[in-house]
Amino acid sequence: MGPLPDRPPPPEAPSAPAASPAAPDAAVGSAANEALPGDAPQRVLIWRRFRRNKLAVTGALVLCAFALVSVFSEFVAPSTPDAYNAARTYAPPQRIHFVDTSDGFDLGMYVYDYRVERDPETLANTYTVDESTKIPVGLFVRGEPYEMWGLFTADRHLIGSSHPEQDVYLLGADRNGRDMASRIAHGTRVSMSIGLAGVALSFVLGLVLGGLSGYLGGRVDNTIQRAIEFLMSIPTIPLWMGLSAAVPRDWNSVQTYLAITVILSLIGWTDLARVVRGRFLSLRQEDFVTAARLDGCGTGRIIGRHMLPSFTSHIIASLTLAVPFMILAETSLSFLGLGLQPPVVSWGVLLQEAQNIHSIANAPWLLLPGVAVTVAVLVLNFVGDGVRDAADPYR
Amino acid sequence: MRRYVIRRMLYMVPTLFAISLVAFLIIQLPPGNFLSAYIAELSAQGQGVDNAQVRALEERYGLNDPFLVQYWNWISGIVLSGDFGQSFQYHRDVADLMWDRIGLTLVLAVSTLLLSWAIAFPIGVYSAVRQYSVGDYVVTVVGFVGLATPNFMLALIFAWISYRYFGESVGGIVSREYADAAWNIGKVMDVVSNLWIPVLIIGTAGTAALIRVLRANLLDELRKPYVTTARAKGLPEWRVILKYPVRMSLSPFISTIGWILPTLVGGEVMVSIVLSLETTGPLLVEALRNQDMYLAGSFILVLGTLTVIGTLLSDLLLAWWDPRIRYQHVERV
């Protein structure tokens, strides 16, 4: 954070600093914002600027889709992540057809069945598309029963085979004949939530330590800064690997999950602490903070009521940008076999299956979880950048 | 400047000490040790384990000593006589195992650094000068995707493509026919021809980040009044851009030296496993999995030290390159 240009004095209402006087600068050159630039609260201004950024809005929509999938993964998945079928190992993805022209013109989703040949020596299945048999695909169909959020049992799936005995593999199957689409849907829940949980934890650490460091200054600041510099000078991945290797193998999946989250956020808080400290340092000098202090406000009130609101949006942006970092870290650790362990399904765990050249050569769809990682990281970056740009009153 | 250098180097001492402590702590964290894992493996195979033998081994490696004593034995051996201890798994000196691998890692690091500079510099300048042009958009999108894709994903995709379309499986930096050959021109050429692929894969994220930072910095600089002045004076456009704005925005290139090593070691681990390169990464992962404590600890220590040295170098270079940083530091000191 460089020194800010001369900031105009804060408006009368201290709860919305930087709103009115800074706004006209930001609104220059945009027809949409010329109406009521001074009256709109900061929130509204940010929202207007954010909405103009097409990339960020698209990103936010895709992110919502990811969120929905992770909340309702059991329902979205065509099957369950553990249901296997030995006759369908490495089954390739089936393409959904919408129009049936074999006898006239019918609308309706269906896929073609496979014709399976088993190599008698290697026992590997080879699949060819069998255009004579169709498997109907429907929405809200009955399928594998599952425990929704561990609360109640249900068997409705958003999409799936409406034939009672035939399965469909929209994104292919893995080496045990488990449905990749279902596994990716469940992996989305684990990977996205570990990113969020890790960020939440490092958020608390970063906010408290960075805030203390920036607000108190002096010896406290020096100590915390040395600690941060030290943590940053250790190569992250070996450190993570060392710590995750220390997670006992006999812990159950929930314990491992929590441990990995803690390990990720142990390093992740440093960046956020630096951002928060920088903001505190530059705000401490501001006239409106001095005014609040002279008015007799206590430290808590100055921080909570006067300083924090003026950089909440920056924190939100940094948080959004920190989530992809966590997701990539989890994926990498699990890929190495040091992070989450099967039967937990995360994108990294799924990619472990794609580690050797033979499985990729036979079943390139095993790389699909990696596509999910890339898309998720990409949209989180777009949204984070969008929020940051929208929140910056000087642009 | 000299005071700054000395002070900066003194800072390294406590950092290095702390890194060594953390490295040792990490390898001590897992419950059990290499010996217990080894014994478990032996008894799983149905072989009896002689208690006296176990005790002798524990005695020899000092496994029952308190933490600080073990740490002291380890670190004093390294500092005083360069002895990194023995690898349990390979029954060889850790130092031998490690130096074999670290050479290649450094070669990879330096070539990745040079390549990402070579790619990022022209592209970054171009996309800043021609902001919002088609080329800029293409670069931005490619850069974002490059940042978002995990390195090992790229390696996997690359492995798949080369298998699928060229019918060869990738792997190794040294081709088979040169595996045992002494170093000569042919072998060097062979290594260079195999090296560019991993270098490209490992460098993607770093290059993309560099392009983005260079573009943002240069855009800020180009808006400043002195650029208008230079242009008004009638300087040719390329001089207007290259003379000061580009110079001012080059600092991220220098700070890269500091972080290239840690990121590289991180990205490299996965890429090396996928492409089966003989660098530090795969060995480190294996050592961590098998609780081969001296090997793993020494790796973390050496890589941490290299990182600290890299940061030092980049800080000094930055201070030399950019007088603003130099004076700011002198004031503070």
C-alpha cells in the first residue's frame, strides 16, 4: 500500500467515510454514475461500479453455481460418489442428445448405451457407442438413495438416468466404475469449503494480528512483522508438506479436514495481516481518526466505528483473492497424498487418480476435476479483482 | 548503503536459526519415527524383530534423547563439519543424496527465472502500452488462466498430449542413452533440449504474475506528468516509454529472485513427480512420507536457506536499482 494522495476530510457522518467527497472523482467519465453521486452511500457506489464490470459479474454468477453445487451436491450428483460398477471401469463420458430423429422427431434427453468388450488378458474394458440402445435421461429422477446433509434420506437427483436399471456416466467413470460427475460434485463441496474455512481462520488471525501491529506500532509491530517475515521466508510447500505429513494417518476424515484447514491458514494469514496493517498505518494519520480521538472515543470505538468501515471492502477483496490460493494449496497437498485422504472426495484427491500416464492416456476425463479447479480459481480471481476495483474510490 | 547491507545480513542469522529449528521440529512432529515404521513393516512381513537390535539402533541414532539434544547433534554436525547425517532409507549420507538433486533444482530455478523474464518483459510492456487492444485482452485472459491452473495440471495435460499425439511418454531430463555418460557437449545439449518443457510448465504461473504486475506498474507510471513532458519535448515514443517508465516498473522483476525459489520448489514438486524429473521435490515428498527425518529436515533447511539468500540478493539488488528504496532504508536504519 503506497501513501494515498491527499484525502478529502471525512463527511459529517463518520459511519460512511470516503463516501461523498471522493465519489465525484470516481464517477467522472461514466454516464450511469452522474446521477446522485453525492447522496448514494458507499455500498451503492461499489455495487454500481461492480455491476459495470462484465467479467466480475459473470464470475460472480459462475461462483453462485459452484456454491449451489457445493450446498446441494447430493442432489445435483447423478449418483453417489461411492456407488461403483465393475462393468463400467473407465467408461468414457456419454454425450446427451436432445432430439431423437430415428423415427420421426422426438424431443427428450437420452444417451446411447455402451457396447463393452472385455480384453481377456488384461481384463480392461473397451467401450464403443451402441447407437441402437438408448438410455433416457431425465430431470428430478429417482436414483441412488443418499443422506441429504446427513439429516434425511432421499433418492431424487437433479439429473440422471430415468431407466431403473441403467446408469449414465455424463463425465465418465473412474477405475472402479464410479461416476465422475457425482464425485466432482461432492469434491466441489469439500474443496470450496476448505478454501472458505481456511480463509475464515486466517481472516481472524490476520485481522487481529495485523490490526494490533498497525494500530499499536512500536515494539508489538516490530515483533509481529519479524514473525511474518520469518513465516514468509520458509518455502511454503515444504512447510505444508512437513506439517501435513505430521497429521496422523489414523485420524478420521473430519479431524484430517480440520487439521489441513489449520495448516493452510497458518501460513495464509500473513498476507492478510500485511494488508490490514498497511491500511491501519495509513488511516492512523487521517484527520477523521484524530478528530474521533479528540472527541474522546475509546480505542475499540475508533477501530470498529471509524477505521474498519473505510477498508471493509479491501478486506473483502483480499479474502476473495485468498480463497483460490487455499483451494490450490489443498489440491496440491491432496494430489501429493499428503492432504485429505480417500474416502473423502476433494478435487485434489480425485486428481491423484490421474497421476500416472497410463490412466490419463486411457481416461483423459479423469483430468476434469482439474478443470473445475481452474474455473473456480479463475472466477474467484475475477470477482476479487472486481470488488477491489469497485471499492477503490480513486479509480 | 554499506550499513544497510551489514544490517540486512545480520538479520539473516536469527532467521536461519529459526528455520533450522522449525525444520527439525517438523520432522519430529509425526508420531513415531523411521525406526517404528520400519519395525512395523518388518513385522507385517512376518519377520521377528530383535529387541536388542532395535535398542542398538535407537542408541546409535539418539532417538531417545530429548529434543534439544537431538537438535544440537544435528545442527552442530551441519554447521561445524558439513555432516547432514545419514538417510535411514537409502543408508547413504544425506549430503550426497541432496547435492545430486539440488544442482538440477538450481538449474531449473535459474532457467525458469530467465525464461519468465524473457517472456514477461516484452509482453508486459506491450499490453500496458496498448492497453485495451485485442492483444492486451488476449494476454490478460491467457495470464489469468495461467495463474489459475495448477502447475501439475499443466504437466498432466502436457503428458497426455504428448502421449496422445506424439506417441511418446515424457519423463526425465537426461535421455536414456546419456544416463550414465560423463558430462560432455552432447549430454548438455540433450539436457537443454529436454529442459525447456518443464521450465515452461513451472514458469507459467510466475510469468503470468510478472506480466500482470509489470502491466499495472507501467500503467501507473505512464499516467504521470513526466511522461507527458517527455512526449511534449518531442522524444520518440519508444524512448519516452523505455527511458523512465519501464525502468521504474521493473522492480518486480528483481524481487522475483526472492520468491522464485520457494514458489519453484513448490510448483516443481508436483511437476517433477508427474514428469519424473530427478529434482529435490520427489525425494523430499518421499522422505516426508517415510519419516526419513534427517533427509527431510536437511532438505527443508537447505531450501529455506536458499530462499533467505534469494530474498537477501533481491533486496540488495532492489536497493541498488531503485534509489527510493535505498534512502528509505537508510532513514529507517
